[in-house]
Amino acid sequence: MLVIINYNLGNLKSIQNMIRKIGFESKITNNIEEIRGATKLILPGVGAFDNGMHNLKELGLISVLEKEILENKKPILGICLGMQLLTKKSEEGTLSGLGFIDAETKLFKLENTYKIPHMGWNTAKPIKKSKLFSEMENQENRFYFVHSYYVDCSNTDDILTVTKYGTEFVSMFEHENIIGAQFHPEKSHKFGMQLLKNFLENY
Amino acid sequence: MTAKRIIPCLDIANGTVVKGNQYRALTPIGDPLKLVRRYEQDGADEIILLDILATPDAQTPMTDLIRLLTPSTFIPICVGGGIRSLDDVHALMDAGTDKVAICSAALENPALITTIAKQYGSQCVVVSIDAKQDTTRKTWLCFSHGGRTNTGIDVLTWAQEAEARGAGEILLNSIDADGTGKGYDIKLLKAVSTRVHIPVIASSGAGTLAHIRDAFSVGHADAVLIAGMLHRRETTIQAIKQFLLEEGVTVRC
């Protein structure tokens, strides 16, 4: 069973709704036993970095996530803030991130003509092969973004897609079983649905 | 490059989609669930639902309708009408809303913008402005309660204050242009979008494809709201996007 981790931030039902539409079951939970029993995980989230880390800690989820992801190598997809929490730290907060990926989260520093948050439908261009983009290679994939901070990967090998907004930033990373998406697949209609389907079926 | 957004707007009165004309004379259009489905299939980038009677009639937001809608809608949903408190926002977010649009309540209690932004982030707060040109025709004033009450507040000042207080977007309606089909109030649109650094959604008055293009190319809008043209099936979102592509505007296909 796929588990959507509920740490009291963000709209979790919309992810579950899309997964159901694709034809899979999922569970929204913060129960440690259920997370241990999960086949794969989604770490969603909308909100502030420190709130996210604080809630994960309060719920006692950090050590179970370390074990399931780093040792048991369960596939995890971090979405938006969830992606950022997988990094080591963020300019948005003072708490340490989960640090599952060698990356840091930074604030956009763009010319005045670029509005922040970066909001709307933008392209994500894959720069390496991935099962996440099966049947999506020959088209322009646009996803729904809404964020003010972005992930900066230390290892370019980890970068899966890049997106242009004033600068070029990492819109997805993939390092072994650890995947992050800055955009919201669950709000990205047919493109998001195909991507989530690939995560559900190919991992 | 972020795509310019095409956002169908559903004005809701007593659970039915209606179309107004300068905020009067409501014509019934149809079932909200069916219309959302149609527009999502047609390529809508987002959907806005506004309960136009909730504030004037002192009703609560249309949480039940949203709850029916969200399980099968996979684009962002913005909801407005009757939102007065953080509790109202909680209820809508719990029902699966992505953004809330506030108008009258923000004018009466500007701190509400900050309260919602702190809890859910700025991207969640759309400040909706009902603008009407003042009698001297030099500036525009904010109206509240579904366009019924003149607050006397200057639109440009208010847009800047809304941004400073944490609004993530401005939804800019023109009472003068609404339902006329003669085009967006481009002067108003340009004045607001060049003064704020958050996205501005152009609303009211679209009648032709050229009007939509002008909102982007002349008015500097980030998104356009379209109601009547789509409700009356004068065009489709696909046709609008095809036209915009040919005119050099980036859209999602």
C-alpha cells in the first residue's frame, strides 16, 4: 500500500484523489506501523520549512523515515515542500532538513520583472533517463508550480528535470529511490497523472 | 517560461451557475459539476468558483459544493464568496480548495489577508477587487458586497496594500466592463499590474479572442478570467489557446 504521509500540512486528499483516479489505493496516515508497512511513500506539503520539520519531529516520524528510505530503500516522492524537506537545509528556516539528498533549498533571487511566488504552468525538461517519464518523452510536459524556494542539488547526476524561470532550477531530482518534484502532479491534470502513474507502476 | 493562464469563472447563485451583467440581471447557465468537467477537459488551467450571493445574503461559503467537486478535479480550484474568517478558509481547504478569493472581508478587515497567508501561504490568498471608475474618471474605486457598496477606497492603493499584507494574487474585476463583451478595462489592468509584483488575473468584459490577447500583451495580465464567452459556447479554451499561440503568447497545450 502506498502511504501519503500526513504531517498536518497541505492538501493531502487531492493526491489521494488522483491516485484513486489512476486506479490505485493509498492511505493518508502518520501512524508509524503503517509507514513501516508501506510499499512506497509520498511526502506532500504546502507551507513553511520549519513547520514541516517541526511536525515530522513531533510525530516521531524522522527515524522511521530514515530507516525505511535510507536502509530499506523504499521509493519516496516528495512534492513541493515535501521535496524541499528531503534536502539538508533551507534558507526559509533554521531547522535541519531530512538530508536524504545532497542538496539545499534556496530562495529565488530574480530580477524584479519575475514575480515570486513562481506560480503557474511551466515546463519540466528531463536531462536524464527515468522511468518516471515513460510515455512522456516526446512531448512538452507542463506542470503546475507554486513556490518561492527551489532546490539546489550538489550532484548534477541527481538532477532529473530543469525548469526555466528567470534562472534554470531543479524541478525534479531522482537519486536511487529518492525522488522530489517541486511542482504539484496532483494539480497538473494529464501530465501530473501520467507522472504519478509511472511512479506507482514502475517503482 | 510560465504559461499565461486561462481560467473559466463560474459565478454561483443558490448552487447554480449564473451569468450576470454589470452585477445585475442573473441568467441561469447550468450545473457547476458539469461545467467544471467540461472546462477541465477543454484545457482550463485553473477554475474559479464565486458564490455571488454569499456575502450580500450573509451566507457561509459553498463548502458542500466544493466537496462534491474536488475528488474528480485535477487542476487548481479557487473559491470565493462569503469568506469572513480563518475558520471559513479551514473549511474550504479541508474540502479540497487550493486558493481562496476574498473581497469584502479583506476590505473590512485587511488583517485577514495576513492571517490566511501565515497559515496557508501567500499562494493561497487571492484578493479579489471589484473596481469601478469614479465619476471624475481619473481613478477607480473598490466596491464590496457583490458590487453593491462603494467603499471609497482607491483601487491602486488597495492592490498595493493587499500585496504588502501577503496576498499571492490579485483578481481584478471591472464593474464597468462586466458582461459588456467590449473587452477588459485595459487601462485599469495595466495600472494595477505595473504597480504590484504578484500575478494579476484580468476579469470582466471579454468578448473576442483579441480582447484576451490584449489583456496579456497590453494589460500585462498573468491570467484571464473568462465566463460568458465559454458559457455561451462562442468559443472553446482550445480555440483561445490556439489563437494565443499564433499571436506569440505562451500557453499550456
